Amino acid sequence: MKKLVLACSFVGLALSFTASAESDFCAVSAVDTPEIPTYVETGEQLITLHEQVTEYIADSEKRLICQKSTASYNAMVDSMHSTADKFNKLLSDYKRSASL
């Protein structure tokens, strides 16, 4: 359980933009923004959601490389931060309920 919580806690760190630009990144199709529920009951649900958020952030980082000079850059960054914030709140709530 501690490893799961630790792994999920790093979602916020996934927002770093260190990838190098390559032309094939622009061909990446967009991944839908995951819906973050207000509550999860099982660790399996949390793991699945973590995978969706990680995929979304990785895809967004790749697309950002191609869009840095466009107006959509800031909107995409805001969306990534919002998604990560919602997930981290859900994780915090889950950890709190799991410790009861």
C-alpha cells in the first residue's frame, strides 16, 4: 500500500517539461482528459486512474513540445495542473480513509 501511495504521489512531478523536441511528437493523437472522481473505494480503481492520469500527462507533454508557441500552450498547462491537482486531492482523501 505504501508503494502505491508513493507511486501515485509522483503524479504531480510528472508535470516537468524536460523532453526534447522531435518532429514525430506532433503526430501524437490527443488523449482525453481523465475524469477524476470525488472518491474511490479500492486500490485497483486508484491504480487504474493513476495510469490514465500518467498517460494523459505524458501525451500532453509531447504535444506541448509542438505547441509552445501557440495560444493553446497555457490552456494545456492549466488543464494538466488541474488534472494533477484533482488526482492528488483524491489520493489524499483515499490515504486518509485507508488509515481509518
